[in-house]
Amino acid sequence: MVVIRRNAHGLPARVEVSYGDGSSFVGVPVLEGEPVADGPSRFRFDPVVTDRLRFDLVSAKPGARDGFLGVGELRA
């Protein structure tokens, strides 16, 4: 499970999770979770064994003044 606590910026439209398999990054389906404004956003996915995780946050408002994304805290 990953917990993302947002900072003063906007919420993502979606979160994509991938892990390093030694030569590239492989997508991991998010089983449950979605961004929430009033608390930590929790995303659950199948366990993976890796030393590299990547989280792609996709803006709900790309190019807009309030479309910037930031992560205040990340726990994995």
C-alpha cells in the first residue's frame, strides 16, 4: 500500500504505479484507491519485490495554474 499526503497543490486525476525489473519499469495495476482532498490518499496494489518504485501523478488540469501536482509525504 502507498499513502500519499498532498501538499498545497492540486489532486491528480490518476496515479500510476510501476516497479523496476532490472532493465525497465513495469506497470502495476492499482487495485483500489483514488486521490482525496481532505486526508491521505491510499492506493493498494499487488506486492512486488524491487529496489525501485515509480509513481506517475497525472494532472487533472494540465497547463492550468492550479494543475500543478506535489507530494507532501509518501509512505510505501
